[in-house]
Amino acid sequence: MKLKDFEKHLTDHGCKLLREGGNHSIWVNKANLKQSAVVRHKEIDNRLCKNICKQLDIPSV
């Protein structure tokens, strides 16, 4: 999945970018304050996207 599409999925489900790290971006779900790191590659593996969604407690892509 493309990073831009995944970031749009995160924002559509109430998540916000908390901060930028060295190789990752930290996203937080504002509803339950759960956090997850998202790699900054142009393409992200679909299994990784599902795991991030599970960590943030939002519907999978």
C-alpha cells in the first residue's frame, strides 16, 4: 500500500501525526490515546498496515 493512502486511512479514522522520528512517524489515535510507529517508505507491506491498524484500534485497510 502506498504511504499517502495509508496516512489518509489513519486520518479518516481519527488518528493524528504526533511527531516525526528518525526513520518512523509516530501516530496516535485521539479516541483512545494508543500510539504506533509508521515507517516512512513509499510502499508499506499490507501485513504491516494491518498490524498498525490493530495497534491503533481502528479498522484494517
